Amino acid sequence: MEIFEKIIYTLDELVWNTPEIMPVMVIALLSFGLFITIRLGFIQVRKFRHGLRVLSGRYHDPNDTGDVNHFQALSTALSATVGIGNIAGVALAIHFGGPGALFWMWLTAVFGMAIKYAECTLGTIYRRTNPDGSVSGGPMYYIERGLGKKWKWLAVCFATFAVICSFLTGNGVQANTVADTMDSAFGIPKVFTGLFTATMVGLVIIGGIKRIGTVTARLVPVMALLYIMGAIIILIIHHAQLIPSIVLIFTSAFSPEAGAFGIGSGAFMMTFVWGIRRGLFSNEAGQGSAPIAHSASKTDQPVRVGVVALMEPFIDTLVICTMTGLVIITTGSWDSHHPAHLNLNHQEITYINPDDQDTEPEYLEITIESGLPVDGEMHYYGFPVDTIFTDESRTRLFYGRIEVQEGIAVAYDADDVPQSHVHSGVIENGAPLTAAAFERGLAPLFPGGQYLVTLAVLLFAISTSISWSYYGDRSIQYLFGDRSIFYYRVMYLIMHFAGAMVTLGLVWTFGDIMLGLMTFPNLIALFALSGVVYKATKTYFDNPEM
């Protein structure tokens, strides 16, 4: 397992941090976003209103080729993008990059709108009608059909990476974050959470894109509205901190400083790269996943698909991610300890021997006096825990010891009574950080704000997993034909359950690698076929009726 983890983290460095001073992936994405934005004359601004008109059904014709209407296609794509990235991803970016990372997430959204327009327009231009009347589209089709048969190998590469990515980024990460959140909030074992969410996902994906479109069209608006309303209430309560928080985001984007507890690295490139990475993960611009969903739209005008698709990064990153980030920053949750009921064997807790901090020993005994470790350290998400207490009200300091033997930790109080949980203050990360921010933010009105995030995590994760199954479904069909789809769906559900059980860092990292490997083939095609997008755009909008 150690060798596997080393390989994964090495590949992550290669894909996302090479060269470290300015990663190729970041340059490629921002370059195409800037290029297509200028070439199409800031279409994300000029034609945003037209996208709203298309979405309203003004141009809908049920007799057009396709499987779902524009709203269902957008809901399916949004349910894949509006998910854990908006809750846990923003928190991760701020945790490692500081508040300034949110600014760079905004940048990916602005350019991402133009990228989404280009790739979803191409996806519809080159989509294929199947023998049963359904349609299949996406980068694998516009690579092969647009660039020619000699580029089929690149299309195969994209489809292969998309299948693997669907198992991880769109599936395993979602299950992992739900399981982690349910464990933190209610102490529910991850195996039960994994079984429940895998069952829910399985009940929907068996029905294919039409059932997926129907479910997501109902689920996405409700869950997004519920989450946004909670965030708005918090921002109203903490309105005095709103302007200072926005100023902090802009200033720390270019001159980052580490927080009081070491949160945020204080290094510009760390802030920059974490913002870009989590922005890409959140809105998926340039990755090539959204064209697979939007290509199923009922239309005879590919540009209409593009103008609907460009709204995704706006809704996902400029609205929902911004709400999450502002809640975390305005409440001060990003740089403070939070009360926690700690499972001593939580996967993100490590015990450190002061004589050898590079390895976790097979046996370690840490003495606790007045709630503080004396001869060792206890870390949560890489940061030392605060004072340890024996009770939830945090009035009785812990005296005793923590014994760690072969990876199993048990606390013994002063009376030598064993305990598997203690109470302390911790630096949160991921979804638990967002939950802590909502808990703190809504506390002046009512307790239990964290459960709003818990509900959102559950709904977002299930809907994202549902939509990503369709991306992998179309990709496996491209590679191996219709007969492979059933076996893919079975493996998808198995990977969903497995994702709930492994460590958070490993799942996110592996997902990031596949995300990057999907993006490179797609960007090659987007640059090469930008002329096709320009011509289609000009032809469509030169029509006086549009």
C-alpha cells in the first residue's frame, strides 16, 4: 500500500505540479480559456441572456434529435459539477491555499464559461445517433470525427481516462466525503453509508439517461436552492465581515499569508495552484465531461447547447462555491479550532513519536496531563489537536494516556478506564470544515447548522455519482460497445462502495490525476477545432431570428 501511495502522489506531482513554478496543466487550461474567450468576443458575457432564453424552452422542439430537453441536460451536467467540489473542494482550497485561492477559482469560472461553450457545441456537432434512436456524444467523438481517423488513438485515451475518472472523481470521492461526513456528524460506520448511497445510485442509473435526467431535473434545483438560502442567511447575520472578507480574498490572492494556526501556506504558487485545481474540479471546464451530457439535448442547433452549457461554471463556481467560501471566511472558521467528538482511530488522525517524527510507530504511549500531550503528538488533518477533554461540554480536562499499538489507539483515563473517543478542538478540512462554518454561522438563530451541510453533502454526492455514471457509460460504450454497459454499471457501484472506505487524501489525489489525464486530450481537440466552433457560432448568430 505504501508503494501504491508513493506512485499515486508522484503521478499527481507530474500531472499537476510540473514544472512547480508554473504547471503545464494550469498554463494549458488558462491559455485555451483566454484564447477562446477572445476569439469568440467574450461570448460568456454577450450571449448569457440568450442561454437563458434557450433554457426557458423558447426554442424547444420535441421532434428534434436527442434524448432530453435542455433543462434536463443542464441539470444532469450541473448535478455532476454541483457537488462535493462546492462543499469539500472549496474548503480544501482555502485550507491549503488560504482565502486567496477563492479568487483563482473565480478565474477558472470566467474562462471556464467560454471553454464549456466550445466543448459542448463541438460535442453536439459531432454526436452519433445510435441504432435504438438514442444519441452519444463527447470528446471521443469530436476527436475521432473532427480530427480524423488517425487521431482515434487520442479518442480512445480520453474515453479510457473518462471511465477511470468516473470511478474516482465522480464516484469514489463523492462516496468518501459522504461517509466521512456521516461518521463525523453521527458516528455512522462508513460501511453502512457506503451501502446506502451505492443502493440509491444503483436504483437510478439502471434506467439510463432519461431516468437520470428526470431525477436530476428535480433534485438539483431543490438542493442548490436549499444550500444557497442557508449561506445567504449566514452572510446576512455576519454582514459586518462581508466586505473585509472580500478584501482579504483579493489581497491574499497575490500576497498570501499563513493563518494564525498555519492554515494556508503563505506561498503564492500554493494559493494559485490550489485555486485553479479546485476550480477545475468544481466546474469541470476543459475536462470534457459536460459535452457527454449536453450532447443528449433535443436540438438541431449545436450552438444552443453551448449557450446553455456556459451557465454551468457561473452557477457552480461564481455562485455556489463563492457562497461556501464566504461562509467559511466571514465566520472565521477557516483559521480556528472547532469542537470535535474525536474517534481516536479516525483515518485522518496520526500519532507522532517525538524521537522519530517521520514514521508512525508500531507502539506508542502518549501521556496526557491537563488535556495536553506531554511526550508525543496527536494530529488531525496534519495539525496538532487542541486541549483534550473527557466530556462534550469540555469542562473536564483529560488526564491519562493514549496507547497506540499496531495502528489501534485507545485512551485510558486517570482511573484506567478505556475510551475510544475524546473531545477536543481541531483544525477542520474538507466537508467537516464547511459544516463547522455553517454550524457557527447559523448559531445565533438556531443550533444544528452543520446538518444542512450534511444533507447537502448527501444529496450532492448522490446526484453527482448518478450523473458521472452516464459519462462513464457513454465512454465504455465507445470503447467496447453496448454489451459492456451492464458490466460497467456493476463495477461503478462496487467502486462507489469501495470509495467510502479508503482514505480521503488518496481518493482525491487519484481523482485529480485522472482529471488531468482526461483534460489533455480534450484540450488538444479544442485548440484544433476552435475554427469549427467559431464558424458555427458566426453562422448561428448571423441569423436575424436568433
